[in-house]
Amino acid sequence: MGPLEDLRAEHEGILLMLRILERICEGFVPGGRLDVARLDEIMEFFVIFVDKCHHGKEEEFLFPALEEAGVPREGGPIGVMLREHAMGRTYVSQMRQNLTGHKAGDPRAGEGFRQHARQYTELLRQHIDKENNVLFVMAESRLPGAKQEELERAFEKLEKERIGEGKHEEFHALLDQLQKEYLR
């Protein structure tokens, strides 16, 4: 599997986690309790898997390779992707703050969490669609095989160094477990 197929496969895991997050939020009634243990695990997934690993691969390796191949950062798709990554980080930070407030008994924090979760879900779905159908198609046509092999090695190294051995598998096991709990 090449680097772009790897990123697309990661997108599938991210989309699955977003469906799980939606299901959890659908079950929340204002004034009720959120499943904070599960949401802590989901927040870890968004921070480590989505941002540090997946977005790290794109920002540190794919986007610079595309720039070298003539794709502009400013005024082009790379700039849009970077802005959306930053927006996503903001939403995750807001969800985490609201989850902390919810744990501390703030009656408004649950609804705040749900609102930011909805915004994050909408953002990432549109973002993934753009990457899969525009940016990655562009990369496939502009990056030669040798460059893609170089990206694959860089991605593997980042994954080992950034999230550690076995963590990727742990996240997939979490996705499987949450899917059984919330989507069946």
C-alpha cells in the first residue's frame, strides 16, 4: 500500500470515529451525563491519531512534497487544508475543555461539547472529501513513484516515533470496540 492509500485508509478510521462521536452526542440530553470515559478515549484518538499522526504526515511530508512539485501553498489547496487542520485543533480543544467542565459538574458543558463535536464532525467530513477527491488525486499525478516511496518511509518513521509501537493497533481495537457498542 502506498502513502496516499495509507492516508485514505486512515480517513476511513477517522470517519468511523466521527460516526461514533455523533451517536454518543445524539444520546445526550441537556442536563444529562456524557459517557466521559469513552469520550476521553475518543479525544485521545483525535489528538494523537488524527492530529499528531495523520495531520503530521500531511503537514511535514506530503504538503512540502506537493509544494516542491509546484502546488502552491497560499491561494491553493494546501493552504486550505492547513487552515482546516488549525480549525480542527480548535474544535478538539473546545471539546476537551467542555468535557473537563462536564466532569466538574458544569451544567452547560455537555451541550457545549455536543456543539463543538458537531462542528468538528462537519469540518472533518468536508475536509476528508477534499483531500480524497482533490488533493490526493493531484498528488498521485504529480509525485513520481520514487517520491511516493520516500513518503511511505517517512510516514512509517513518524508513526513509530510520534505515537509509538503498537499504538496504531490500539486505536484500531478501540474503533472496533466502540463500533460494537455504538453502531450496531
